[in-house]
Amino acid sequence: MNKKELAETLKYASPRVIYVVTWNNLLKKLFCPFQVKVIHDIGALRIGDIVFVEAVKVNLELKTVYIIQGKAYYYYHFEIIV
């Protein structure tokens, strides 16, 4: 996917909302900021820390990125607290 195609797709998405399927198959709509738990040490964040996601974005490879304290981190370093 090139940058133009990505921009076209993302114009319908919001960086302030994420949809999550819960353990019991319910679809939940979470609004930023929402809480996540750090499951891998990354940057200044340590395992077990609870932090707030300010925005949700995607990179050019369509991997989800959380904006936390103004910095971007891949989603797989965190567990969403629902």
C-alpha cells in the first residue's frame, strides 16, 4: 500500500477510537484516552506500568501504534484494560 492509498483509507478512521473484541466476544468501542498495561519494557515504560493511550495510529505497514506520553509505541507491548 502506498502513501496515497493509506491516506485515502485513513480519512474514514479516527485516531481517538478503537474497537476491541472482548474475551466473551463482545465488540467494545474505546475512546482515547484509555488505559493499557505495559507487558514488555519499552523506552521509559516498565512491565506492569499502567499508562493512557492518547491516540491510535497506523504506520505504512498498517501496524497499529499507540501514542503514549507523546511517543509512538507498537500495540503489542501493551494489554488493553477493559
